[in-house]
Amino acid sequence: AYNDLSSAASLAGAAATDNDSNNMTIDEGNGGCGPIIFTVINNCGIVETRFKVNKTTKMQKVFKAYAKKHNIHIASPGIHFKFHEKHIQPNDTAASLGLKDDDTIQCVNTITINTTTTSSKFKELQLYTNFTTCSHCNLPPHNNNNKKLLTCSDCASAAYHNSACQRSHWKVHKRSCAKLSQSLLPLKELIRWNKLFKVMKQQQYHDVSSSVGTKRKKKKRPLTWCWWHPDNENGITSQTLQHTNHIWNVAVEHWNTKDYLRAMEGMQFALEAYQSAWPYIGKGSGSFEMPSDDDVDDGRRRESGGGEKMKNDALGGGDDHNEMEIEEEGDDFFETSMILAKRLLFLAYCELDGGQIASARQRLVQCISITNTIIYSAHKASRTKNNRSAQFILDDAYMELMLSMEEAEADKILARHVANLAIANGNCCGWVDPMQRPGYMARSTVQLSSVPICPLEQRPIWCNELERNYGRILDEYNNTSRGTPMMTNQWMDVGCGRRGSGHDDHSVVSGRGWKEYVLFGTGAIESDYDAPFTKKLLRQHVPDAVTLAQEGGGEVIFSRLSPRTHIKPHCGPTNLRWTAHLGLVIPKSKSDCRIRVGNEWKSWSAGKILLFDDSFEHEVRNDTDEERVLLLIRLWHPELTSRTVLASQLVQEAIAKKEESVQKRYNPPA
């Protein structure tokens, strides 16, 4: 019924927009009937658009205006509108529906997205450049200059308005620039490989001669990029392959007997030849001839008796090849390449866990280059299975490379560069924004909106209830701080391990400390005597947050940040949930106590809620001499609130993926 929504972008003039961007007027003064004003909310009750229409206006016009407003460019059966649980049809009018002023209709979005990545068509890889503030003066780009800030040519991780800002900042920046530049080298190597790979894809084919019977013809043979193949001038031979396979298998035996150190040394030795071959990219090492479709077709004709055996100089150096031999040559390329990619990834796991960070990053970059080659070649050869298997490895390699940067204090900023490369490389890991890079990104079912900070006008209704009762919540916080010893003993350092979860959270804290009192979630008191009103209020108005905490997917806490404390930039584990902050005790100097989500800085206000997506990079600074106290709530992403079955499935998927990522570190590939 709503297929015309997909063409909404062409419906210019269907609606006129009022001064408020969320208010829209349609057919005002038309039809002789007085206008009415109603609201459209989304799945989770967030107000999206207010419409002013005549009672005789067909709802089809509303649908079209809504689609254009929210940039819907998809087939519309996944979207429908409801009023009092009744589906609205395009020919319905406000009068026929009985719509009155201040009524609400709901847009129900059940759209699914195709998440198959297209790494075979990935863009040119580039480092992150979208810095929003000058590293020297901490100001955004000048109003009269629409260009981006200029980045440091060495580390690509500091940005400036001009050379004057850079010179003024150099004394501060030079201490970190050299280290960042060194850590950036593997990423620059990956970009260099990508440029050479792009040139190869543009050439793509070269002529080779072949003969079928007595008739010779020119054929186009596809090229792929294979710097690790013995045919290249990289020092690798067939004997090298056999030798390294033997060494690797012996190392796996040591691993299985729990002689991990000896196993790791053997694995490093087994892959030394490929480490040595990597610098030869572009210096005589790279291209490799793949069997063409014609070869396979010729083989099929021979097997059915339709022609003589083909002599293929390019593959056999004058030897005869039948169909099976040709197919095995192609299979051998994919199989050996996949084995090498898996080995590089596993050894990178070991080196990361063993603190050999630089070596691990180098192997991850090599793994990424190989898997991209597999994906591109599999795409050309229509090998879906090879493509899919390589994509899993590619996602894992990018994830590990990003985490190796984010978990290193001096290299945190480089995580943005890795995410930017992964996005250009076919949206690996599901990422779409370099500032939003959680460990698990929901992408297999519903498309979840991604906004760093929820606008005030789109907040759920329960925010008003919590703000209205701010005073009583504050009283109960004070009671936990000054009450019985049982309650005061419940206060603990974030990440201390007493709760049984969040063990690593302490790593992002710098300064005097960050403490928490758990109301719901692991470590909470089972009874309600510590905060009866607050707990009852949350169960009544934010039940999904309570359920999420009780199932181990989040928590509800009183959060107390000490003076002069910094929570370093980091991303939450998943985009399945959001975080709400209700300000309880806020320092007087708000400008010195702030939170950054994505590229936007915000200050808290006592009795007001800040709702944001913590899968975006965020950090907190309390540069005052006062404590900052919040009621912190983890809750489902608003678009999952009313879809409990789907939310549960996504959580199970995230848990399974996490467990799988752990198991991969203990099971070396053959």
C-alpha cells in the first residue's frame, strides 16, 4: 500500500516546512475544513514530526511528506502507520480516522537491511581527517573557512587551523608525534598496498596465448594481487611453503601440549618468510595469474569428449592440464591464501596477548591485504563460500587492529584511523562512523538509528517522570552515602572486580577515582530498602532498563566522579543499548565538568537527563574541585524497547560472537 514512499525524494512541494524543522504543514486552507495538528512518533514513542493538515487531506500526502522528511529511500512494506492500533490506509483522511488536535499516530518501522559487505568494491583507503577542533586553540574551523582542519603530516592525529597554530603547539605535540608516527606505519603500509591493488584491478587482464587442438587464440587472463606467491620476486619458493607448513604443524603440537611459549616462537619462525616478503610489494612482487573461466569451460568440454587436451603455457609451463588440474590450481590459490590469513590472524592474537604489539599490528595488516585479495578474486570467480569465510577473517583483523590502538594509552587516537579504513573497506565490523566502533554492531536484522546524543524533543516520555522526581532520587542517593554501614560498603571503585563484571572499566579512569553504587545489575542489594522510591519509579517507567540489568546486559547505578578525574575516550561494547544520565550533584563550573559524545561536548544540569548512544566514542572530564554525581541507566536502544524478542535475539547473537572471539584465541588453525 505504501510503495510510493520509496520515491518520496522526488515529491518536492508535497509539504511546506514551518520554522520548527519538526513541524510540517500540508494543504493548509484547502477543502473548507479547519486544520488539525497531530504528532507522529516512532517505534519507541519518540516524537519525530508534528503535522498540521485539513480534515479532508488524504494520509497518503502525510506518508510522502514523512518519507521525504526522514530520507526514506527504501521499499515501503516495512513501514506502516497506526492510529489506536488500526492500520492507516493511504486514502484515509483525518476526518475518516477521527483524528483530533494533539492526537498521536505511530510509524512502525520493521525494515531489515542487507548486511553483505562489498569488499570487492571497496573505496580507496584513507586515514581519518574529520577533526572538529584545533589541537592548539581547541576551537572549530573558522566560520569564513569551509575547509577541514589541516592535519599533521607525520602522525595525521593532530589538526590545526593553519601553520601558526601548528608552530605554537609543536612544543606540546612533538612529545607524542614521533610515537604516533611510528604506530601509524602499518596503516600507511596498508594504504600503499591498497593503491597498488587498485592499479592491478584497473589493468585486471592481460593477454596470454593458449591452444585448443591446432587452433590458437588470444585470451584474457585475470590478475589478482598475491605478494605471498612463489612466482613473485619475494624470496618465497615451493620449498619454502613446504618447510613453513612443517614448522607450523610442529608449533601447533607444542600448543596442544600447553607449551605456549615454544609454540608461539615456532609460529613466528614459520611465518618469517612472509614477513620478509611484505616489503617487496610493488618492487617485483604482487601480481599473479588466476585461472580464467575459459580454462574451466575448456576443461569441461574435454571431459565430455568435445576436444583435445589444452596445453596451457601460463599455468603449466608446457605440461598438459585437464579440467581437474585447472580447478585445483584455482582451489589451491584460495585454500593456501585462506590458511595463511588464518595463521597470521592467530599469531597476531598471541602477540597482542603477549605484549608484542608492533609485530601483531604488522601481521594484521598483512592478513587484511590477503583477505581482501581472496574476497576480490572470489567475487570475480563467483565463489560465495570463499568470499564469506574471508569476510569473517577481515572483520576480526580490523577489530583486533582497532583494539590494539584503542587499548594503548599513547595510540588511542589512531583507533579512528583504523575504523575509517574499515568503513572504506566495505563497512567491516558493521561500522559506519569512525567515531562509533563498538565490539558488536547490530547489523543483521533491523537498522538502528545512530545519533550520538538524543535531541531533547525526541526523548522518551519517561525522562520527564525521572526529572519530575529528581529531588526524591537525590535524597535516596544521599541516604546510600551516609546511611547504614551495609549501604556505604556497597560503594565500590568502578572496575574493581567486586561486582563480577566490568573488570576492565578501571583502565579508562585517570585521576582521583570513579565510584558506583549498584541499584540494578550484578552486585546490587536484593531488597529495596536502600532506595525504595527510585527502584519503584524505574520499574514503573523504565522497565526495560531494569530487565536489561537483571539479565546481565547493563546496570543502573549511582555514579560518583571525584574531582580532577578524567574518564578517557572509549566506545561502549554495543549499539544495542543507550545510556541515560540524570544529574544529581553537579559542580558549579559546568564548563569544567563535561562529557564528549562523538564530536559534541555537553554539560550536565541537576535534575535533567542526558540521553546518548555510548557506542560512540565518549569521554568525561571533571576538572573542578567538586564531585559530580549521576543516576546512570543502561537501557535498550529506543527502537528495540517494544521489540523484546528481537532484542533478546540480538543480545544472544552478541554474546555468542564474544564467546567465539575468545575461543579463537585458544584454537590455532592447522
